[in-house]
Amino acid sequence: MLSLINEQLSEEKNVVVLCADILSSVKYASLIRKRLGISVACINSVISSGEYLDYYTEILNNNYKVIVTTPKGAFLPYQNVGLYFMMDEESDNYYNDQSPRYDLKKVLYFLSYHTKTKFVMESITPAVSDYCFALKGIYKIVDNSNVEKSPNVEVINMIDELKKGNNTYLSAKLKNALKTTKEKGLQSLLIVNNKSYSNYCLCPS
């Protein structure tokens, strides 16, 4: 995202980043400010009517190069936009099921097509329909191959552990992993799905 924003700024174009919720908008606005050292407008439903009017006026006068907004600010009079960047495109928050009903993704796709503006949708788990569009060539898939590999995940059957004589709550592999981690001077984090009770009982015999 940051490289795309830098590219647009070098071409003296503005960027609109759309986020599915308030928390994401605040987080990404803060990230862009810190990394790029520029003033960023952050528009969401938390701001007051007066702040919204101020942003409206500043955007109309083309005083912001980067605007981060939730669907609330999607239709402000943006000037000289070179890129619309939609975060978490699979979110249902981009659908408005009240009158007037619309799908913000389709609206921005239509807008970007007719204004010759780039439109990028980002998602770790894209919507099936959008992924199908990409496979058909309507969208272009950009796969970030530089993302770190997923950690190795292994499921241990504790019944097998019980048969081996391990009557504890920890598998032998987990014990060894904890021991190895401790010897390296590192910390381990165990996440338990229930608190203060057991959700089932297993007869040892």
C-alpha cells in the first residue's frame, strides 16, 4: 500500500484509502502519517458534523493528498485522485442494504473505469465472487510473494498420547518445544480455548 501511495504522490496524484471499520481507518491513517510523514485526513463516523464539514471543504479545495475513510466518506468530492485503495474488500460493511442500496466495490469499480483511475482491492481472504472475476480476467490478481511463510501447524491427538502413558494435559511434542524454547532464552505463549473448566471428560480406560 505504501509503495503505491508513494508512486501516486510522485505523480502529484491524490489517494483515497477505504477501510471497512473505524478502528482500521484510525490505524492505517496513523501508519501512513508515520511512514510517509504527510498530513492525512481520517474520516469516519466518530468525527463531529463540524469536523466532517471541515474535511469536506479541505478536500474540495484539494488540500489533502491522502484520505483514509470508512464508507461514510466514500462519496466526498475528491480532487485529482490517482488511486482508490480498498482494504479488506471481503467485508460486508461495503454493502449498504438501506435506501439507497449499493455495493461500494461496484460503485468504485465503475467510477475508476470512467475516470481512468487505479482501483486496488486488498484482502487476505477475498470474496469468492471477486476471486472468480479475477480468474476470468475482469480483475487482475497481484499475489504478494514476499509475505512470510505461514508457521508450521500440527494437531496432536491426545488420545494417542494417553495410550502412550502420557496422562498430562501437554503432549510430548509440546513439552519438547517448550523446553527448547526456554533453552534458547525465548518465551512461549499457550492459548487455552476455555477458562476455569473442562468442556468434556475422557475415561482413561
